[in-house]
Amino acid sequence: MQPPNYGVISGLFAYLMQSVIFTPPRVNAYVRESLAALQYKRHCDTFGMFFLNTLDLNNPASLIHEILPEDDASVHRILGPLVRKPRMPIASRDVEEEDLIQYPIGETPTWKQISRSLEANPTTLIRKWEGLPVALRRYGNVDEGSTKEVACNIFIKFTRQMWMVLHEQWRIEATFDIAPTTIQEALTNWTVDFMLQHCVNPVFLPCNTRVRHGPGRHVPSFSERVKLYFPLENEGALGKIWSGFAVEPGYIHQFWEMMKDVIHKEELARCLEDLLGHCQCLPDSERSKSTNRVWHVHQKRMAILTNPDFYCIRAVGGKGTWTSNRLDKEQRAAPAHRGERERKILMLTAAGFSRETASKAVNAQRTARKRRQRDAGRSKKAKNKRVPPQRKKKGEEEAGSNSSSSESSSESSSESSSESSS
């Protein structure tokens, strides 16, 4: 049940069960506090026994008001890792809303909105599994010995063994044996509802395929993952985890044996590709030189990849769409004060000037202020360089020409005298 006071109520139950046989030699402080709050000693002295009259096993903490409603720091310090974290509540579908709303988060949501919706509640975006779809009805009743029957048997074995390798800590009921016998049961084991019922704290991730045009690096679609889960025998060595499936009785070993015996090998691969393409979820598996994994823990949560073919959307919207601007981006709050220009115009208007006159005056002040700021930052030398030359008058031009001629004659005489002296 894992109530908020899981440690407190577990200690109380353990003490009461031990007390039936012997007196517990060591009692933790939080257990003594619970016994004192329930008046354990007084009831035993009076009646020779003790009962939890209002205990409801479906919700143990609901009616025991006297004990701590939640584990405090002292309980966590004593028990440490024994106190388990509460599980995420299992999301439930609202069938009526699902029938009424064809596009729960819009026809063209952004990739960010899709990711947030899957993380919050995947049942909102992914439609409920209604059994074997029409496209797979031919796998319901297959002929004995046909290629479709071989593909169904391999896929059923694949489903069993994939759930077998998942660590029991990530299973809600580790003793529950996931062993489908039909292709419909095997496909049901890869639905969103089944993952929520049997996987602890899953996080559902969108699959960025080439069809949906999501941002970032494209990954293979569910149909294209047939090469990941069903590699050919001549593809090279498998990783440590995957090599366990390649030996008997692994499903990859069975796939290799059937590829040797089956006449229509391409049809067998195409049938497996078709079955994978109709799975709602698959583990975030990878098989490469750097990364080999069947299941993947993402930020302390079990990563589950979702099939975009089951999203209740028409298309993925871009960043500039109306849906993105409305839902994905929060509108900025208005500032507390008006702008400086608007404030000055309103003050001049209140003083009796017209709006047009006030606007022109503010613009003139702004232009003059910019000019002063620009001139203040320039040096005198820079200012003089930018001053255009003044046009000289006629008398000044003649005087200037005479002075220049006299200067040239004096220069020539000085040059001649220097040559004679030399």
C-alpha cells in the first residue's frame, strides 16, 4: 500500500506481531511514541489484550488518527533504504472524454507539448487498445506451418523473454508471470495500460521518426526496429545482454533457425516488422558498439518508447504555429510603468498642448539629446576632421596665390645658394 507513514505503521505492526510470541527486546523511539499515543499499556493492563479497532487493511493509515500521519526525519534515519518511495499513481482513462475529444491536446501540437503530455499522462494522447486491429486480423487465424504462424510464435517468445530480463524491482508484481500464448495477448503486453499496471514508475518518451518530423536526431520507427530486435546471423557479434537471446532457448536463436528452414525469408521479416509496427510501446533498447541495452533507466525512471502512429494528433506543429505561441509559450506580464516617451507626451498633453505638438516636442528633445551624447563622446581632433572646408573669397584667393608664389621663389633661391656653397 505504501502510505505516507509506511515506516511508522510497519514498525507498529511488527511490534504487535512479535508481542504475540515474546516481548520485543528492542523498540525504536517512533514505535514507542505510536504505542503511547494508542494507550497500549493501559489497555493491556485493563483488558489483558490490545486491539486496533478501527484498522482498515485497504487503507491502514486512514483511521489510525493517533499515530504520525507521515514518516519524519527520525524514521528515515533509523530505517534508511528500507522505507520505499511511494509509487506514482496509475493513470486512469476517462472513456467518455476520450470518445468526445478526437485531438485531446490539439490537432497540431508541438513536439514539446507531446513530450509533456506523455510524461504527465500517456493515456491522454495515446488511444486505448481495442484488441487486434483490422490490419492484423490475418494473424488471428493462421494456417499451421505457414510463415505467419512462425512469425507469431517468434514474436510471442520475444515478448516473454523481453519481460523476463527486466529487474524485479521495476515490476509492480514480480511474481506475476507475463507469458502470452496468443498474438493478441503478446500485443496487449506492449500497450500503455499494461505498462502502467506492471511497470514501476515508467516515463513515456516520444519516438522521433522521420514521418513525424520531430526536432533533433531521428530514430528508427517501430517497424524499422526489426533489425534491432531480430538481427541476422551474419551481422556480427552481439553484445553481452543480447547474446543471451542468441543461444537456445532464446528467441533470436529460434529466429535464426527458422530463417534457415523457411522458404520465404523476406515474408518472415516482413511479418515481424508488421507486428512490431502495431505495438503501442517498446523498451528504449539499443544495440551498438558503444551502448547495449534492452531496458533503460532514464533519470531514475524506466524509459518506455511510445509509437507515434497511436498519437491522437493530425500532425506535429512547428515552433511558429498558433498552437505553439498560445500553449507552449507563456505571455510576458506587462511592465509596471509606461515608457519614457509616452510619459512625457501625457504630461505635455495634460499641460494644455495638443497630442501632435507634444509628440513633436518629445521627438525634438530626443534628437537633441542623442546629438549631445554623440558629440560628448568625440574628441576635438575627430570633430575638426569632420568639419568641411570653408570656401575662400576672391581677394583671399589672390593673396593666397601671391604668398604661395613668393614662398616658391624663396625656396628656389635657398636651394641655389645651398648648391653654390657645396
